[in-house]
Amino acid sequence: MHATKVIEINNACMLAITGGFWSSSLGKPHQYSSELDDQLNLTGVILAGLDSPYACRDEQGVKEFKLHTFTQLRRVGDDFTLFKLQLLQRANALKQQLDQGLAANDVDALEAIRWESLT
């Protein structure tokens, strides 16, 4: 059961990471895609160090390539890094709880541990 729960938490964390995130780098909240290709594209455009159009969705869900300054792109990257780190830390805390439940041979504790959506 422990191994299965670890896999469930890892999968849920990955889905949360790749499910998109919000940044207010343009002055108002916009949603950015965060699949692996999106993460690589964001890293690439930040490394270029230039202003660039970058895809995002406004609060109504309309997707378009909006011009971002380099500083705005860095903020999007920083916001994603923080978003991802928080999810990874949450997954780690749950896996530590699983380890404690396993060490205590507490099946009820193991069964009770699960990833919960924050939305």
C-alpha cells in the first residue's frame, strides 16, 4: 500500500505542476500553461534575455501571445518556480507521513493520506 500511495502522490503532484499556473506579471492575473514543453519554452525565452510575445490566458480564458518585457518574463518564471516548489514540498510532506505510517505499521494512517486539490 505504501508504494502505491507514493505513486499516487507523485502522479497527483505532476498533474498539478503541469496543469497551469497564474502570474500577475502583466499587471493582472493571467494563466500560463505548464506542460513540460511549456516549461522548456519559458526557460528558453527567459534565457534569451529579450522582450518577447508569450502565450497566456486572461481571466476570461482567452489565449493569445501577449508581449512581455524581459522583466515580466522573469516574473512569470519566478512565479512558476514558486508554484512548483510549493507542490513538490507538499508531495514530500505527504510522502514523509506515508513513511511514518509504514514505520508504525499503521494501515489506517496510510489509507488516510491522499493528495487533495487546493481548488
